[in-house]
Amino acid sequence: MICNDEYSKVIDKMSENLKTQINAEQLKEAWQPMKDKLGKFKSINKEELIGNEDLATVVEVVEFDNGKAQFTITYNEDMKLEGLYMK
């Protein structure tokens, strides 16, 4: 969704707690410079799942035309996003 500029859809997947910390415009502002540098999405190269208590964290290494990015996404037991980090 984020690679397709569907920021509102990403926000809809967030927990109520996370929604109070970021909105669609802020997400776009954070992602757009990375997207401009990285170019077009190619594939997910590596994925790892880490579980702890009521949360599950997925770490993905994603390849783009001009480089790679790492997404760390944490889900709660209702499959709502509790964390989203991009580097």
C-alpha cells in the first residue's frame, strides 16, 4: 500500500493508539523522499517474523530500482499496526 501511495489505507490498518501519532499526510512526508531516492518497487528479498507476547513484528528487506529499504512492521493480536518503521 505504501509503495502505491495508498497512505489512507495504511492508516486504516493502524491501531487507535498509532493513529494518534501519525496521519496520512505525515506518512507521505516520511515516505516520499525515500521513494524518490529508491525508485520503483521490485521485490521483497528477505522477510523475518519475530513474535513476543501479544505482538508480532515482521522485518522485510525490500528491493527497489535504486537500492534497498528495510520495513519493520509490528502487529497486535487484532492484526492492527502498532509500529511502522522505514529505513
